[in-house]
Amino acid sequence: MYGTQANLSWRGRDVLDAEGHRVGRLEEVYLDDATDQPRWAAVRERAVGRRLSLVPLANATMRADYVAVPVTAGAIDEAPHIDSARELTGEEAACLERHYGAGARDASDTGAAPKRR
């Protein structure tokens, strides 16, 4: 379901959490180094000028005008943030996986550090 072209079209779309609340706008898609599949979305939060939140794309779905992610706004707000879209370090990826737990993984997850594309 996830293809590189499909995920490029996700940029700029609203991101809704598991409860249907708008959490921000999708700025960038991060791909898994090993599989080249989408792993994280960098989401500009609701408030203007806020940092980027990284949200897992495992089990995310694309709708007509938004991307729905399977985590809550509270989990996103409490997640580690980054100041700008850039490649993640292995430590940052591990911290995100610990925070989101099972919500950051899908059946094909390799556990490799993601990188921005």
C-alpha cells in the first residue's frame, strides 16, 4: 500500500489522530533505511511556529484530504520533537519507538533508523 509516489502526495495534508482530531499538517515523510518504506511523518503542530512532531506511519491511512494515524493527539504532544526536518539519528529513532511502542511498528518493521526522503 505504501509506495514512494503515494507518500509524496501526503505532504501538506492534514493529519488526524486516532480519535479524528486534527493534530497538524504533514511536512515530510521519513523512510526506513532498510526497506525504503514510510516509517514516520514529520507533522507541523496546530500552533504556528511549533516544532515538528514525528508520528508513526505504521497502519496510517490516506483519505481524500487527510492522513489518519493510529495514535492520539496526547501521545503526539508528549513525543520527542525535532526543530527541523532532517535525518534522524539512531538514538532519536529508538527514543520515538520507545515512546510510541507498538503504534510505531507494523508487521514488516525492520527496526532500522528512518531517513528523510
